[in-house]
Amino acid sequence: HIATTFLLQQKLLPALRDLHEVLKDKEREFHSILKIGRTHLQDATPIRLGQEFGGYARQVELGIHRIQNAITPISRS
């Protein structure tokens, strides 16, 4: 448990935070690019490329929160 907690805090979380920042930068950089998106029904709908990268950034952010929430029970064991 000690090794897991250490690696999560010292390796994985910093790497995910860096990835999150890069994706947020790309969200801003690609904001003006309009593209065709697809829904699950294969409808064509306009979406900004920045919005797509914002979705990726949000997924990474949620993963960071899940890991942070998991560290406490692991470190108590």
C-alpha cells in the first residue's frame, strides 16, 4: 500500500496533471476550428475542435479526482 500510494502521488498524478494542462491549452488553441461531429445516431452536427479537446481534458480531470479519492482508503490500510 505504501508503494502504491507513493507511485500514485509521485508519478501518476503529476503526469495526469501535466496531460490535463496540455489538453486545456489545446482546447483554447483549437477553439476556432469548426468540424463535423457525429452523435451515436451518426447525425452530423457541428462542433469545435476545442470542445472535443475540452471533453478529453474533463475526462482526465475526473480521473484525477477518482485517484485522489482512492488514495485515502489505500493509505489507511
